[in-house]
Amino acid sequence: MPTKTFIDQPDLGKLVLRLAVGLILFLHGLGKIESGMAGTVDLAASNGFPGWLGYGTYVGEVLAPLLMMLGKFTRPAGLLVAFNMLMTVVVAHRDIAFQRNDFGGWQIELNVVLLLGGLAVALLGAGKFSLSKGEGKWD
């Protein structure tokens, strides 16, 4: 049986991924809590959605990241984060989705990294460094 090396720590890797994606997105949600939802509601309405759907941002940028960081209902939280980030591209950034920034990077790279990070969390689960210890049905 091969021995584990100090770098072979999948549960620690899951924690790092959950914290990175969750914290970055939570800070965006916190900004919306502090400044209000008028801009988000107006953006939803101007794109043909009912304005109240903009409040779904609280689920995708506050609740889901908190659950993800804590490691409770981690897989659904990851899916919510991925869906939230897909909607940011479709609703708010579709006009720049295929453009590069002044430094050569992709205009929507943060959105895509968070979308894929949320999807990775949904696929990997919470791991043992979580409230659920990775043993919950949804973790």
C-alpha cells in the first residue's frame, strides 16, 4: 500500500476550493447587501426577466457561498453558485463574453472560474473538513 505524502490531501484541497470560491462570491453578495439591489433588479427587468428575480442573487451570492464554506448542503450550493455565475454571463456580461481585456485575459474570466469552481465543488463534495464531515447525503 503506497504511503500518502504531505501534499496528497484531497480533503484539504476540497476545503481550499470551497473557501476560495465561497469567499470571493460571498464578498460580491455582501456588496449587494450593503449597496442595495436596485441595480440588479433593474438589470433583470431590462433583460426581459421579472425584476424580482434579481433577488435570487442573494441565494447565489450569499446563502450558497456560506453553505459551501461551511460544508453543509455543499453539492446543491455548488450547483447554485454555478447557475448564478452562468446567469451573470447571460444577463450582465453577454456583450463582452467573447472579448479580451487590456491585459489579454478573458473579460469574463472571474465569472467562468467561479462557475467552474462551483461545479467542481458540486462534483467533489465537502470532504471531511466540513460541518457534515463529508457524510451528509448532499455533501
